[in-house]
Amino acid sequence: MSFTPLKIEGSWVFEPKKFDDERGSFHEVFKLSQISEALGRAFEVKQANHSISKAGVIRGIHWADVPPGQAKYVSCFRGKIWDVVVDIRLGSPTFGKWDAAELSAENGKSMLISEGLAHVFLSLEDDSVVSYLCSEPFRPSTERGINPLDPDLAIPFVSQWADSSFVISDKDSKAPTLKQAQKTSLLPMFQL
């Protein structure tokens, strides 16, 4: 297992070692001991989620109140997504920045996103199946969001999806910008 850190502290892309033979291929998708050994952090799975999205769907930008927050281990088992982590932690040297990786059934990559970071993805193919292993269960009262098309964040979804006619939930399209969220005192603090 290989974890590559993204430019946002607390996020990594996992690239599995694949074993191919005449039957097809095999790779480990998630192994808790490898996360502990490679990254020196715990990740207890308390909920697993699954979504299916059409091409052009944007889901997010979401996070959960800290503490306890909600770490996510995101994988794409069918299709392809552009997965984005956004640093919303007040006081972080990368506050307001983002980083991304393409996750697909073909490349087998996954993204680990720590508590206090926000997450969004763009589905690049119809019927993309995304799995999220979560460190905490979903609690509607602690879930927060930012509009994924916030111009200050300038996440270039259009560079990934030329159609630029995105499908975004009503909730996400009405979510505040990062600047507006800052004024609400709901953003997590950066912890060294």
C-alpha cells in the first residue's frame, strides 16, 4: 500500500498494488493496519456510505463539526470521479486551498481525508459508484457545507467537465461561501 500526501495536510491518496492474472485483477482497497503503520493515525470505521452519480454531478463541499469531526476514506468502484479536499481549518497555512485526485474503478486509488477538512467530488462518468468509509456516523445537526462553486475557492470543475452544466443539490447550491461560513464561527480550527 502506498499513501501519497496531498498539499493539504491531513489528506492522502492511496494507490494499491494490483495483482493481475488471467482471471482479472486483485488489490486491497482498505487495510486499517496499513493506515496506522504508514500514517501513524487511527481510523475506526463507524459508517459506510455509497452513492451513484450521473456525469456532471457535484456532491459537496461537506464536513462535520469538530470535535469529533468525520474522517473519510473515499473510493470509486465504478466509473470515475475528480475528488477534492478543501482546507477550511482556521489558522491553517493552506486555509482556503484545495487539492484533488482522480479516483476510478480502473486506477483503484482512494483518498483519506482527516477530520476538519471538507470534501467534494465531481462525477466524470455516468453511474459512478463512490464508497465512503467514515470515522463517525452521519449526524444531520453537525453536517456543514460550502457552495462548491464559491468563486473565492475557484475549484476548476470546468477543467474536468467541459460541459459545465453541473448537477448540484439544492442544499449545496444554497450553501454559504467560505467567507460567509467564516462569519458563522462554524469552521474548525487548525490543530498542530
